[in-house]
Amino acid sequence: MCRFNSGFFYRHELLQAYRYYWRIEPSVGYFCDLNYDPFKFMEDSNKVYGFTISLVEWPQTIPTLWDAVKEFLADNPKALHPQHARSFVSDSSGRDYNLCHFWSNFEIADMDFWRGEVYTKFYEFLESKGGFYYERWGDAPVHSIAISLFAAREQLHFFNDIGYRHEGFQHCPVGEDWHNGHCSCNPQDTFVLGAKRGQDFFSSIVQVSSCWPSSKMMTPMRYVFLVLGIIISLHYILSFTHEGYGRATSISTIKDRITSPKVPPYKVPLADDYYVKKNTTSPQGRRANATVVMLARNGDINGVTSSIKQLEDRWNNKFHYPYVFLNDEEFTQEFKDRVKTITESEVYFGLIPRDHWNQPEWIDEEKATKAREDMVKNNVIYGGSVPYRNMCRYNSGFFYRHELMQQFKYYWRVEPDIKFFCDIDYDPFLVMQDQNKVYGFTISLYEYEATIPTLWKTVKEFTTKHPELVTEGNAMSFISDDGGSTYNRCHFWSNFEIADMDLWRGEAYMKFFNFLDENGGFYYERWGDAPVHSLGAALFAKKEQIHFFNDIGYRHEPFQHCPQGNAHKKGKCYCDPKQNFDREWYSCLNRYDKMFF
């Protein structure tokens, strides 16, 4: 691979029609919107090579590479470009290699450079040395050395505004680049740091910490003073004896240079003409009264930004629905800033009232403690967690009561660290509104029986007491195989749900939740909001009002829904259609389908 990438890929017949390329690797991450054309920028600015990450090569892989390079330069001295960037790869004017290179798993480059006479001769010379196989010469140092020696330093470009990750390093833009790109990465979590290597290469090239000059290379201070004395003496002699030198080093000239300092090209903002104009209105020209809602804590910020960035890229950058974030503690300013950077939509941050979140005082703590201990002994997931139970109870009966949610009718629940696989080019909220849907899901499965041993018994007590609240034409056959005598444990996985809060706010569900809450099963057992919501939707809505969003590709560990057939193609989905939970034995989708036969 290293040999192919160094000297052959640009010769492939499929690439002959093109001049520029952007190299992409499997399983890399892009954190930011890129609203301009990097290829057009490269062309207009006469750039030949662009990078995001630079680092030090392993010396064990290239012990003789620099010797070969020096041998080539000795035979071809004119190959060295007059405005070269050699100071990037050598701290000793070419005597030694400092091991720095551009990480070539990301590169945007001009193939005419690789196809040119100089690089072709250089590559063929390296090829004759056999180092790709006798050692393990990589395409990254080979490309980097060639670019640094045979191109002008102004033709190299650091794409500072492209957020990129290839395990285990990443570049995260900072400042305005981070904000304008709606980047989901943490600007403090980046491999690239400010430093200066040598006196060339834009005067202040940004480098990585591992490419900083070593302290062992520093000249002892006594020699520094000696050299400074000699330089100052020579300066005065030349100023009086050489008119051109005097003008060049005059105070006025130096002042002009100080007030107009050189900067790396990437710090010069791109012209507006390169950027795509953004649409700020709904494609349908109308929107539902809806929001995206997420329950999260400050420590979830990386997972939060990852999820929201995907939702923005796949859907909401076209529709601009607002977001509501809820937390049982105050959100930090960092959390707010990073979230608001990702989206141009309105964002609300809410604090959950303590009486909505905490375990109620009327719960028998001795009984609840015993229940948790038993679940821990039986290895029930989250069996010993009170905060998890608080969350399940809150999502079951309180989130839609929060003051920030009162202005909305519909919501789309999103969790940290989830994945959206497909483009969503329509408005699911309008589908819900126009088709009178009240609940939407992507994954359904069986509940863990040990967490809900008395839930169905409690549900039957409620429906016996309030038969008038059970909707005719409901989805009972989804949750029971015998007309309601027993519960088959099927539920909609509520970490994804698009729903009408009027269902939860209505008389039937409110009485239902209060009845369950008074029973204490959220704490004496471990009732989840997924079965509670599913039972509520199945009993208090018509089956036609429950919608399977078959075309929304979604993953929440460890399960995923991947659209099939035309839906996969239309959504430009990147998930593997064969990795789809719908028809697994633990899925309940077949029971949903049978309701309509």
C-alpha cells in the first residue's frame, strides 16, 4: 500500500481524467461543516498540497530514507525548489531528517505534482533503493519530503478549518473556524499545537508538539551572546559600507515589516465566493410545532455533540427545528457553547425541578434498597442504580411537563452517542401532523423480564378500573398475544421516539402514569420508560397512529435499524443492510406488522 500510494495511485486509469484529489481512509471522522470548495481553493491559490495533521515518523521504519534523499539531491541539485520548505523536514539545512511529515491519510493535492518530472525521477530513485520493502518506507514521509523540497512553501496549505480524526490523532479547529464550522469536536482535544520550526515555512508554521525542536539542539547561552555580538558588529559595518543593506535594515523598513507581519496562508480568511449559500427556510415552507429534546449531563458533551452533529448533517440543517436540553444540574457554559456551535437553530437549556427528578419521599427506601440489592446479585443491568430509575420515571411522566416543553406539541427524542445512517430529506414532524400519528419508532424489542415482574399486573388493574380510557382499535395485539391476559414484553425502544406530547398530556395517559407511579414499581422494581410509553401508546392510541420510521437509519448500542432496498438507496445510507435488527429473533417488528394484516 505504501509503495502504491507513493508512486502509482495517480497513474490509475480512473484518475487520469482528474487533476486534484482528496484522499479519504475508512473509519475516519469529520467534525465540522465545510461550506466551501477546497478543490477550487487549491486551484485558484496555486496550492499543490493540503494537510490537517503533521507528526513524527517512526525512525525504525526509515533508517536509510534520508540518505537516499540526500543522494538524489546530490545528483539532481536543481530539483530543490528556490522557495522550498526544507525547514519543515530538516533542522540542519538538509544534513539530517527531523522525522516530521504530513499525515497522508488526509491529503488534498494536485496530481500534476506527482506526475511531474521531478517527483517522477525522485520516486523512481527511491524505488531503485528498495526501501519500501527492505525497510518500511511510508507514503507519508515520501510525500512530505518531496513536497517540502520540490514545491514552494506557499504552495503547501494547512486546512485549519477542517475537523478531522484518524485514530488515534485528531485536528479540531479553534476560534472562529470552530464556531463557523459548527464543529462537534472539543477544541481543547486536538493534536495540533502552535509552535515554530526553523525560520522558514511561513515564518510561524503550525506544528505538532512532537515536532518541536528538542532542548538538546539549543545552543549554550555563552555562544548565543558571542554570536549576537558578531552579528551586531557586522550589521553596523555593512550599514555604513553597503547602501542597499542600509536601506533594507533601516528603522522605517523594519517598522513596516513589524506592522505588516507575514502569517501562514491558512490564517487569511477565504473569500465569500468559495462558500455555499445556506438555506434558512423549511423546504416545505411550513413547520410543525415541534422540538428535538435530549436529556443529558455535562459529562456527556462529547456524545451529545456527536449525536446532534449527525442529526444536523442528515436532517435539521434543512429544517431548523429548535433543541431543548434538560439536566438535573445546571449546564456548564462549555456545554452550552459547544452545543450552540453545532447548530444555527434556537437552543434552550433547562434545569429539571428536583421534585420531578428525585425519588419521591413516599417510596419505602428499605424496600427499594432490598430490590436494588437483589437485582445487583442477579446481574440486572442498572439494577443497583437510583439515578437510572430517576431517569426512567422522569422520561415516563415528567419531561413533557417541563416549562420549556410547554410551547411545543411534537418532540424527537435524541440520546448521546447514537448514529444516524441516512439522509432524511423530509420533515417527520409534518408526517406526524398531517397523518394524525401520535408515536413513531425505529426499533422494537422484548423487555428484560427481571425489571418489570409486576408491571402488567398493575396495567391490568388500571384498565379494569378505567375501561373507558382504553381506545377502540388500539394496538393491544402488539403487546399481548392473548387479548390482554399476559404481556409479551414487546416495546418500542424509546431512546428514539418522535411523538405527540398531547398523548402524554391527555387524561388517559396522565391517569395511567400516576397509577403506575403510586404503585412504586419505578423504584421497587426497575420499570423503564420504554415499556411504559409503549404500553401507553398501545392502549390509548389507535394502531394506525403508531408509525414505524422505516427510512430512518439509526443505531443505539447494541442494536440498529438499517433501511432496506429503495429506502437505503434514497437515503444514501452508509449502514450495511445485512446488519439490521428488524428480523432478528429479539425484534418485535413482526408483531407490529401483523397488526395490519
